[in-house]
Amino acid sequence: MKFKKIVCVDNTKLQDWALEELQQYSEQEIEVYDDYPASEEEVVKRIQGADAVIVSWRTILDEKIISQCPDLKYIGMACSLYDDASANVAVNFARERGITVTGIRDYGDPGVAEFIIAELIRLLHGFGEHQWREMPEELSGKKIGIIGLGTTGQLLAECLLPFGVDLYYFSRTRKKEWEEKGVKYLPLEGLLQTAEIISFHLPKNTVLLKEKEFELFGNGKILINTSLGLPFDEEAFKEWRQGEGNFAIFDGDGKKQLAVEVEKYFNVLISEKSAGWSAATQERLSNKVLQNIKDQLEK
């Protein structure tokens, strides 16, 4: 079984070997774009005639676009798919029209955990331009809260536990197996009042912290965001970051929706690179995208 025509509608980051293999699953020559379409019209133009498309998280495939692509039978997201609300594809709408939508998981998590540990140590000890407190601090004994204990949050917890931190989490569902490992569950308000450092690991478009929550979190704290988008109200964050001893750490994905002026604040530490992107990440992404296609064709 093959698709009639496969289009990589934007820069999906598939490796060259994966694109070569992708051709095996398309009757016609595949079309591969290495940029991002600037308009809805351009997206539709690229997809026309294709029954299968691969798309990164950066290009929107909403109901309007999908409705204009009658040949479409399969959408392969070269990015995470948690639910319709956080996806850049109108997943439920597509499935209602008989279009299969697949996504991938667990491909960039190790790099994210490494980034958080590295940046925390730099800030605590003052190895870079900034130092959290007057004297260098160790991770040992710090009260750290993980908000969202999915795959990435769990990996971070696994990395932090050997340092002897007091680890807490808040999640939509309780994770009893992690509580048995010593990661304590707290409701969100309780976690914010308890933790000195919080790290967000949430789907896109999930906003949990507003003015009230930042007040509970208080001053002399560290906030880390590597989620896609902002899991908090930006105006409330701007107010919080003015508090004494407060620092925020963002990777390239976590800061994408920050206003430009916020990036210039001395206590907002920005990495332009995505923490979850490495050679190994690209390899895992390519393998998972191809496996989804093979699974679909074998049905």
C-alpha cells in the first residue's frame, strides 16, 4: 500500500534518510518544503492534490484549510499531539471528515531535562552572569515543583531526585508510582506556596498562573518554562518578575510568545535554542513519523 502523493508542507526537520524512505510510501514524487508558508492560501496551494501531508508544529491546519483539501486522507504531525485544544491541526474536525491524524511523543525530552539541570546549576552557583542569591547555592535541599508530570516532567524528576531535592508535583491526574519514589503531590496553590523553584511541562494553550497564583508563588523564586507557549498570564508574569530575587529561565520554545521587551529584563534568562532539539531528537522524530505512516498503510 502507498499514498498517491505525500507533501511535507513545511520544514518538518525529517532527516535526509527519512525523506528518502518516505518516497517509498508515495506513488508520485514527494514534495518537500524547507520553509514555513506565509499564508493560508500558500498552505492550501502546497497541499492540493496530496492525500497525505507531514506538518511541523509551526504551521496551522485549521478547519478552513482542511475543508479546501478534499483529497486529504492522512495528516502526520511531526510534533507532539496531546489533544485538539493544544494542537496546530484541527484534529477533531479532520477525524470527523475521515482524515487520520497522528502525532508523536517523547522525542525531545532528554534535552529538555538536561537544559533545566544545566541552567539551574549555573544560576544557583553563579557560573554565568547571574547568581540567584548572595552566596552560591546547591540543588540539594531545594524545594522544586514540577507542573505537569508527563514524560518530560517524569524525566526531570528522575534527574533531580539523586541531588537530594524536595520534589513536588501538580498534574491533572495523580501519579502514585512517582509518589512512591518520593515525589509529593500538592494542589497547584499548595505547590506554589511551597516550592522555591517551579518548572512547567504543559501542552500548548494551557494557562495556569494568573495574578492570584503569582502572588501565592511570591518572591525570591525561580520559574522555568520549556513548554510550547506561555502557561501563565504575561501581564501577571511581568509584575511578578519585578519582585526581589525572582528569576525566570526560558528555552527557545518556551520564550516564543514572550513580548520582546520582556526578553530584555535582566532577570529573565533566555536561550535562543530549543532545549528539546538535538541530533538524537531529530533521529527519534524521523523514526516516529515514519513509523506512524507505516502503521497507517498497514491497516
